[in-house]
Amino acid sequence: MLLGNKADMTSERAVKREEAEKLGRDNGIPYMETSAKTGLNVDLAFVAVAKDLKMKKTRRPNDPKFNVREFVEQQKQTPTSCCS
């Protein structure tokens, strides 16, 4: 997962969000912005990575693959997400 930190400091960006999103897309890596200061998406990022690692370790050949990007988008759209 590609994380852009300090989302709370948009005026002082070193990398534009669009550039980071493109880098993630081009490399097949989910991208998310976080802020350690405000807590924005921090828990969600850790939960998504942990779920991905667990699924890779325990997944059987016929089990569906875990999609980090879909999980993150689903959690962002759920009012009572896993990590609020």
C-alpha cells in the first residue's frame, strides 16, 4: 500500500495527490492519504495491510483473493467503518 502522510498539511505538499494516485495505479498498488496528526485513515491503513497479509498466508487456492483497494473504498463509504 502506498501512503501519503500529512494529509492535514495540503498547502505544504511535496507530491501532488494526483501524482501519488497515478504512481499507485501504474504499479498496481492501492494509494491512500493519511494524517498521523489527525488520525485520518491511519487505522484503516493498518487494518487493510494486516487483512491482506493474513489472507495471503491463510488463503486456499479456490478462495477469492483479498482486494485491498476494494476493502478501503468499502470502509470509507460505510458510516460505521471498521476503523472510525
